[in-house]
Amino acid sequence: MAFTWFFPPNTGFFIVCAFLFAASAVFISMRLIGLHHEHFTRASKQSRIVGILWMVPLYAVESFLSLALGTKLGIYLDLFRDCYEGYVLYLFLSLMISYIKDDDFDTKAGEDRLVEAVEKNKSTKYHLFPFSILLRGEVPSGKRFLQFCKFGTLQYSIMRPTLTLTAIILELFGLYGKNIWSVHYGYIYVLAIQNCSVCFAFYCLMLFYVNMKKALEPYHPLGKFCCIKAVVFLSFWQEATFSFLQHFGFIQGLTSEQTRQLKDTLVCFEMMLMALAHTHTFTWKPYVGLGTRQRSFLLEDHFANYSAMRDLREVAPQFLPEKLSRSFTEDEREKQRRYAKSVGSDESLCIEMKAFTPISAPGHLKRKSSLFDPYEFEEY
């Protein structure tokens, strides 16, 4: 399949087109983020929505810079994008959880409502193929179901930047071989692990959505889920597909550099379309006139970083060594105390400390010996 007719002699044409697409995507997204903050009346939901909305301008700018600056800097720019891509999958799960908890996101009442909704609506008894081969037993229930879904999204939040950092190190030693499908280079191995990790993360998101579909119905989560999936597909799998087709000769007449330019230009164009889709699926209109405008901290308003660290503390003992996980949870509890003191909310701290006691704490939950079952716990 020859594409030489498609390429103009001057590749500056693609840079101009990519700039226009990326600028449009950034403008539309920033306007939507601004409207959410203008009507910031439900912080527990809107902070997660805003965090998701930042994905489009980040992808658009990264793709444009990768196109303009060349291949050598592209892999380093990918690190920033990949760190955020993994985090966005967690943010979407956290958004769906906040819909069910409603205004009681940081209280025990909200946690009880969430667990009750899981027990009432969960319909999937066994894991779907091929995960049924790897995950023994039934789909967990109650709080263990929530821990399993959080584990699935958070593991990708950690694996994605870790693998990108691994790719950078391999590239420095000439062992990565980006877009080279050979067992003698690290590219194919990094790609395979990334694919497994993102598939498991999406499986956990899908599992949560399927089981909580009735409870989430008023919030129309399907369109939001499709937008998240589309952005990840357009970045990760589209790049892998281009690399595969070009390496095995399905795309003829283009050099690897031209293929990269075409891919980056397409991502900029697609981010413009996704920004338009976000104005409908993540609209600010339901939050207009719901009360006074709320604010906490800059990072919390835009990226919901505080609740992310709390959830990471909750699932950390599932994939960290016991001593490290205990030190991690104690450190996060100290940060939580400082946060509560800074906002003057000692009462909410007491409620939250009861609701979110680390699962490795004595007298609560104890992990069984198996390392391959990420949600297997026992009371003691």
C-alpha cells in the first residue's frame, strides 16, 4: 500500500496542520476546564472530571512537540504523557465511585453507601476469558471488589511510566530499538507488557461499569468510558499498529520518519475531535446553580491528587513488600493528618481514619500468603 502520493515534498505542511489541530484542542479543553471551575460546586466529582480533561491538551501538545522536535526527543516527551495516561484511568474509576458516593465522598457514610451499592448490583460471578485463566476463583464482592478494581487501575498508573523509563534507559544503551520488531531489542517486550497492563486496567474498569451500570445510569457513564478508551487507543494502540504495519511492509513508500510524522499529525487531529466530544460527555451544565463555588488546593481541584494517594495507600500492601507497604501507609497517614490540620477539619479526619484504615493494619485485614491473588484477604 503506497502512501507517497499523500506526502507533500515539504514536511512543514504537517507541522502547520498539527499546530492548528493541537491549538484548537487546547483552546476547547481549556475553555471547558475554565467553565467547570467557574461552576465548581461539586468538588469530589468535578476535580476528577477536570483531571480527565487535562489529558487532551497534554496529548495534543506532546504530539506536536514530538513532530516538531524530531524522533530523538520523542521518547523523552512520551514519559510525561505516559505518566498521565495511567493516572487518567484511575481518575475515571474514581469519578464513577464519586457518582455513587454523591456528596459523602470523604465520609464513612459514603463508603457504606458504595459497598451497599456493590453488594446490591453486582451481577458478574466469574471472571471473563482470558482473565479467568489468570485470576482464580469468583469475582470478589463488597469492599474486596472495590479494592480489586482500584488495584487494576493503579497498577497501570505505576507500570506505564515505569516501562517508559525502562525504555529510556534501554535507548541510552542502544538496546531499545523503537519500532523494531525483533527479539534482540527491548521494544517488543516493553510493548507486550504495556499491552497486558492496559488490558487488565480496562478489564477492571469494564467490570466496575457492568456491575454498577444501574447505579451509574443517571450519569451516562458509557459515553465517558468510550472517550477515555478512545484517547488511550488513539495513542497507544494506534502507534503500535503504525509500527507493525510499517515494519512488515504493509505501508510502502514511507520512511520511518514519515510514518512518525503522519502518526503525530493524526493524534493532534484526533485530540481536536476528542476535545469536542468532551464538551458533551463531560459538560459543566449539571453543576450550574447547585450551591456556592468550592475550592480546596490547586492540585486537588485539578487532579484529585489527595484521594489518589489515599487509594494508593489502600492497595499498596497488595503489590509492595510488607515492610515497605507499612512504612508507606504510615507516611501517608502523617500526610493525611497535616492535610486535615491545614483545612481545620479534625472531625472529618477522625471519620476518614476509621473509614480508610490501611488494610495491612493490625486488627483489621491480613493478606494471605498468595502473591498472585490481588484481592485475597482474611479477617483476623
